[in-house]
Amino acid sequence: MSAVTVGIDAIAFHGPGAYVEMAALAEARGVDPAKYVRGIGQRQMAVATPCDDTVTLATEAGRKALEAFGVDPASIGTLVVGTETGVDHSKPCAVYVHELLGLPTACRTFETKHACFGAMAGLTTAMDWILSGRANGRKALIIASDIARYGLRTAGEPTQGAGAVAMVISANPRLVELDPVLSGDYTRQVMDFWRPLYSKYAQVDGHYSIDCYLDAFSGCWEDLRERAGERVAELDITALDACLYHVPFTKMAKKAHHRHWEVQLGRPVAREDPEVAQITASQAERVQPWLSLNERVGNIYTGSVFLALLDYLRRLDPEREGRAFSLFSYGSGCGAALQLARTVPGAASFAAQLDPTPDLDARKELTVEAYEALCEACERADENGTELADPARWEVGGTLCYTGTVDHRRQYTRVD
Ligand code: HMG
């Protein structure tokens, strides 16, 4: 690592106040609940109301990160919102968030889009901004915010979700140091998942998208190995305390870890091969323990790998502080990055600030009928002049709400 360390100084999650149980959704769809709960690996799925949008989720996550870690909004010199579910073809979500958080006008503010990879692109851009000296002591706020929608009764339906993760990136961070050398990139034009301009719902070639994800992991790992040079031993999985992957559904992270071992071993590992026991034990040690938040929220696209990171950090044992871990972000279409990082001594002392479970526990459980009604209302909530985004109608309170589009302008109100 270089003398100046750069990384994550604060992090927080914010999601909608409602969810549906995956077992209940499976029953309503005539599917064995074990498929959703064990096969896909999801327990619950966050459900956005028409009053939640990418801006409200991002702003609330940003507010929580700044407040919980005592970061002065005046110290923010770059704001990036990574999203693939923006609210306007031209105007970035980031500029609404900038106003709602009261950030300084002397701030570079923009939105990044590359499916689920957008926030990781923002994070590494922020690292470069600080390392180049342009930040001049200021910090960057990077927010991953999305609402994942495939539509009712589609194969993708159990892999929906909604939420945002906000991170403050700074020199001499309190939580995580990002390695400026040990990272690998990958880009390839593929049609695995996309959302045409005319549609609110993603088009997806589900099983192909899994292959594209795994191929992108292999590509990143090869690039990382080439860049590592004499530090190649640091890439060994057994040297890593945790392996955090993009989590469209938690089973996918386990598939990614299997591929991680395959690229390290330099050959495929089949079910009957002796290495399977070692890989299974490694999954149990380095992957599974940090998926409990993703299991309860679902796919949040750009933020999902950072939700796994939050889970890892909130459970950090002081004895494991300073150990290295990997972060893999995959965005369909496709672009990906594999980044090595390590926790900072003292990071475990922030466990209370890092724990989003009280908010998750306070969410309202929806019946499948109520979930379907919300999805249908969300389809038209962005239209000009509708009254669908009414907080009283959806019993939303205690948070920032989108309250509709009036005279073609989006309206935001804090509801108590
Ligand atoms: P599917 O065809 O409904 O499910 O699609 P399946 O038949 O593949 O079964 C899923 C798993 O459940 C399998 O496990 C089954 O064996 C198991 P696996 O073999 O894979 O380990 N299963 C059962 N287990 C226990 N009891 C049972 C049972 N039945 C089956 N009774 C799919 C699943 C994920 C493809 C679908 O939901 C989908 O299309 N989702 C959206 C696409 C997606 O999430 N792709 C992931 C990779 S791409 C990515 O991550 C990028 C993304 O986030 C977008 C972006 O970048 O912006 C999506």
C-alpha cells in the first residue's frame, strides 16, 4: 500500500419500509418455497412503494452515513450516485441528492450507469481523485441506489429488491483501505440483461447472465494476477479474510466463490472432485457469514456487493482487523472489477453505527396481494399529474418521500 491510504471512512444502508416473505411469494406462484429460500438463497425481498425512488433511497442512505460517522457535509467535494434506475433521461439523481443533503456548491456531482457496476466505477474514480491530489483534503460521497424490477410472475421476480448503500471515501479512512494496485478490470459487450428505453422492467437472459457474471470474474482475476507482480501471493484465497461478490441472489455469491477457486487452481472443479470439500468449507468461512443482509433485502443492483461489505464490517472481530478481503462488482452488459482491500485497525469499534438490522426488523410485512398492488401503482407513479405517490395512501411515514410529478417536476417531501 502507498503512504497515503484511501478508502471507506463511513458506510450506511437505507431501504424501503416494506417487504414480502419469499416463502409466501413462492406459495402464491405455485413454486416449492425451497426453490426461493434454498435454491436461490433469499428469505425476504424489500418492496418499494410509489413514494420510494432512487433519489429518496440514495438521500436517506447518504444522510445516515454522514450522521452516523460525524462527517461534515461541507467536506464533500465529489458526489456520485451509481444507478441503473435513474429518474430522468437527462438530469442525474445525484443533483437532487446534492440539494436534499445540503452539500456545498463547490462539488463535482454526477450519476454513473453501467448496470450493477455503476457505483464501483464511482468508488474507484473517487479513489483516483483523492490519490491524484485533486481532492485537496476533501471527501467523496459515493451512493449506490436502485430498485430492481423484473415484473410479476417472471423468472426474475424472486430476484428483485430495493435499497441504497452510501459510502464516504477519504484519505486515512476509518473502516477500509482500498489497494491502489491490486485490482482487475473486465469489459465485454453481451446481451445478458438490459432495460430498453420504453420499459420499466429489465429484459434478462437469466441462465446466460450467470455465465457472463462468472466469465467476468475470471477475466478480472486474470487481469489482477498480471498486475500483482511480486505481490501475487496476496491474491491467494486462503490469505483473504472474506470474499465479497455482487449478490443478485445469495446463491450467486457461492457460485462466484467456486469460480474463484477454479481460477486460482487453474482448472474446473466438478461435483465429484476432491477440492469440493475445501471449496465448501471456504464458502462457509469467507462468503456465507456476510450474506444475511442480502438475504433480507434482495438484489439492490449497484449496492448489493456493498451491502455484503456492510454485513462483513458490522460483524468484524477486533482480532481480524487489518486483514485483506476481496470485493467483486459485476454489471450486466457487461463490466466488472475485482478490488482488494483491508480493514483498518479500530474499524470494529463502529459496529453499532454499521448495523442496519433495527431498520430491517421495523419493516412492514406485506401480503402478496399488497405487494402486487404496490408494484402496479409503481408502474404509473412517475407519470405527470397522477396522485399515486401519496404517502398517506401507502401508509409511509418517518422518511423522505417522492410525492409525485407536478408540472413535469418531481416533488420530494419529508413525512413525519
Ligand atoms: P429459474 O430458471 O427460475 O431457476 O431462474 P432455476 O431452475 O435455475 O433454479 C434456481 C436454483 O434453485 C437452482 O440452483 C436449482 O437447482 C434450485 P443451482 O442449480 O443454480 O445451484 N432449485 C431448488 N432448490 C431447492 N428446492 C427446490 C428447487 N428447485 C430449484 N425445489 C434465475 C433463476 C436466477 C436465472 C432467475 O431468477 C433470473 O433470471 N434472475 C435475474 C437474473 C440474475 O439475477 N442473474 C444473475 C447474474 S447477472 C447479474 O448478477 C447482474 C444483475 O444484477 C443485473 C445488473 O448487473 O444490473 C442481474
